[in-house]
Amino acid sequence: FEVGSDYDSSMAKFYKPGRVVVVTNGKYAGKKGIIVRSNFEQTKTKKYPHCLVLGLSRYPRRVTKKFLKKIEEKTKTLEQKLNEGKVTKDTLEKLKRFGVFVKTYNMSHILATRYKVQDNLGIDNHMDKMDKIENAIKDLQTKYNGVKDNEEKKEETKKLATEIGDLKNRLKVSVDDCKVQVGGELFNRYMRGFIKTKENTEENEKIASSEFLFTKLKF
């Protein structure tokens, strides 16, 4: 399976949710990500098999005492500026999360690795929400296409166009919310470290998953 070649159906087993992949094209070329969703069929907007990929836009620095002290000092400075009204709350929150990309890729623009992870980083709720919005957009778009050329239904056409625009804005907000939630989750796990405890098995599984992503794969 070569980059830029036609999709080979025999490779379908590799491009499934949870598979760690390397992006080979675009802004995030060279970055690793996890497949969130796969579509092996062509759609109206995408005439090729594609995957929704989630990844870190930049690998985090190594956690050291100096690094932690710097983060703590920067946090205190921003909190003081926030109280004085010089910065927004979002500026402070950005410090406590990693930059994340969520992007759809042609399967010929990603390379599957032999690694697979079970941890979905808590994005299921976001994906369900985005699915509902996308389905609503498709339904309205079908209605819009049926009346847009009818001179007698100009008001209905205008109303549908406005509703579609509103839904697209909601979809963008949902994607941003997903990035914020995942970025915050990854930041907390990374700062927590990878030392396991004896008491909590579920927590240890999360720690092992985080260690695998950050140390073994350089996610």
C-alpha cells in the first residue's frame, strides 16, 4: 500500500477505530494519531475511503521539576491577570491542555502502524452529538436542493439556508469542544505521570494506556 495509490480493500482490517497511524500529507504530516472512525465507502462529499483521525498537534516537553515550576509560575501569573481583567479565562485554560487535531484523511494519506489502542479518550459523547448534527445537515440539505430553484419558495429556501448555516456553526463548536476535552484529558494524564498504584485497577489501566501513547509511540 503506497502513499497516493488507490485504496486496496485487502488493507481494510488495518484502518479501523483504535489503530495508531502516521499522517503523511498536509499540515500534520509526520504526526501520529488514532483512528476514531473509518468509512470504506464513497460519499457525496468524499469520493474516496477516509478516516477521522485524532492526534496531538505537538508532542509535549519532558516533565521535569524545572518544567513543573515554570508551569506553576505561569499559571499564577495568568490567574492574577485574570482577576485584573487583563486576560480571558480561555487563555488560562489553554495552558492546561494539549493542542489536538481532529481531521478527516484520505486513507492513502495515512500509514497504519502495528499498534492499536482501546482507550477512546472519552470522545464517544462528542461523536454522538456530531453525528446527530451532521445527519440534520444532510436532511436539510436534501430539502434545500429540492426547493432552491423554485421561484415560489424563496422564503423557504432562505429559511433552510439559514438553518443549515446555524447547524454548521454548531458542528464547528462541537468539534472545538471535543478538542478541548481531549486536550485537557491528555494534559492531566501526562502531568499525572506513569507511576501505578496498588489499589485502583481501573486507574492503572489508564496509566498504562497513557504510558504506551506518550513513551512508546511518542504520540
